[in-house]
Amino acid sequence: MQLRGDVSLVDTDYGKVLLDGGTGEYWELNPTGSLVLTGLLAGRPAGEIAATLCAAFDVDGDRATADVTALLTTLRDARLVLP
């Protein structure tokens, strides 16, 4: 997965911000969302990212998997990423 060409990604003190250059809309990601996005952009499987969330944030596997899926769905629905 990769960001669309006109989508910018910036690290912040609290996570990451995505800016859609086409619409001017932006999305702020907290540390959890940032970890998920970094993993997705690196090509890591969703299950592996969920396991990392479990270890880093002390959440159960079902919740971590749901969080990864939800962010991926949001990124796709907003058309911020290419398949």
C-alpha cells in the first residue's frame, strides 16, 4: 500500500498528519494510528501490525485487529491510499 501522490505525511509531536493536496482536508493520527499507518506503508500484514499494537499498547487481539481494519477502511474510503 502507498499514499496517493498528492497526499503528504508529516510527523508531529503526537503522531502523524496526512494532508490531501487535492481537497485540502487533513487527518491527524495519534500514536496508535501512526504505528498502524507506518506498518501498512511498510507492507506489513494487518495481523502482524495488530500483534505489535497488542505488545505496545496492552490491548487484546480482537480490539487491535478491529483498529487496524478500521484505519485501513478509513484511508481507503477517503481515497488517501492506492491499493
